[in-house]
Amino acid sequence: MSRGILVTGAASGLGRAVAHAFADRGDRVAVHYNSNRADAETTLKALPGKGHTLVQGDITTAPQRIADTAEEALGGVDVLVNNAAVVTTNATAHPLADTSFEHWQRMWRESVAVNLLGAADLTYCVARHMIARDVPGHIVNVGSRGAFRGEPDHPAYGATKAALHSMGQSLAVSLAPHGISVASVAPGFIATERVADWLTGERGEALRAQSPFGRVAEPGEIAEAIVYLASPGSTWASGAILDLNGASYLRT
């Protein structure tokens, strides 16, 4: 049966792969974007099936509008994928010893606003719709390996992803009586357009060497795991944090 899926940050990269993975299974997808409409339209046009839609908005300032728009356009959101984030790029790096205080403060505040508070607020709005409709639902948070092993050049990213994992576990307990499961994925490095330059030269070799497979993840591999955690048969995985890093970091 077709379900309504809201994927945040779906204009490109992992979000685009997640949108495709759900659409391939016959679901109706709301492709969320903030400012990159051209890429979001490209994602939308390439989705198989019918009933898909674009949803624009800043999750830090308009979570209720985003949730309401997706709810109406899809006839109900059954799955929320919290993918939108301030991610690790050269521009967002802020190693303490080499960063101005101004840039340090900006990256921490932006990361907390998007990666944690934005996801929390949108989760609230979408989950309240699920509860009002009295239907089972699934929420999947896109966390990170960096939440466990640390991100020395992007400490705000690592910290907010750890907080996102913790939020997911808390909500897994509180939303279970409403039939809503909440789980997280913790990917390692993913080969997306935004960080393609990182995979060249010595830096690329070092990144691939982190995994005994000798490579980094493709977006579709992470998307498949997200689809599983949002499937009807995955309810007992609620509260889980699924490591998806190709054995590049093993935690106990």
C-alpha cells in the first residue's frame, strides 16, 4: 500500500537517494528543500510513480508549515526522514585551534538550529499529525558515525548528531504507545556531490582506507537501510541506532 513519505533535504545527495528508494517501492514522496529549488525539481521529476510533491521551507523557522503542507499534499505523512543538516564540508569546518571565534560561534549555532532543533520541531509537528490520524508511523533520523568517534574539524556536527541519536531514543519510548517507531542511522562517509572533491588525491585514498572494503558508501546503500527502518516489519527496531560505516568504526 502506498504511503506518504516526507524526506527533508531531498534536493540532492543522500536525500535524493532516499526519495528515489521510497518512490521505487510505490510510495508518495514529499521532496523537501530550503533554497535549492532547481535541484529539488530535478529530484521530483526523476521519481517513478505518481503523487509526489515539492515542499519548500526552512525547518528552523517553518516546521509547522512544512508538516502541514506535506500532510495535505500526500493525504497524510506516514514516514518522516530527518535528513536535512548542516554537513561536513570545507566551508563548515571549525577546528578550534585554527578557527576565529566568530566562525566558531556561527557554526555551532547553525548546527544546533538545523541538525537538532529543526529536526526536533518538525518531528513534533509530523508526529502530532500521525497521532491525530491514529495511524502507525515511522520516523528515521539521519545521524552520523561522528557522533561516536568524534569530528575534530566539525565538533558541532558530531555533537548535534549525538543529540539527534539521543532524541530519537527518547521519542522511541514516548511515541511507542501511539504506534510510532523512531530509529536512527549513523553513516560514515558518503560519496555525494557536495563532497566529491574530498575523494580525490591523498585525502580520498585516506577516506577509502578507513573501511576494510576500501571504499566509501554510495547514497543508495544508506537509503536502503532507511527504507528498512521505515518499513512495517521494522517496528521492533524502534530505538535502534544502525551503524552504516563499512566497518570503518566499530563501537561497543
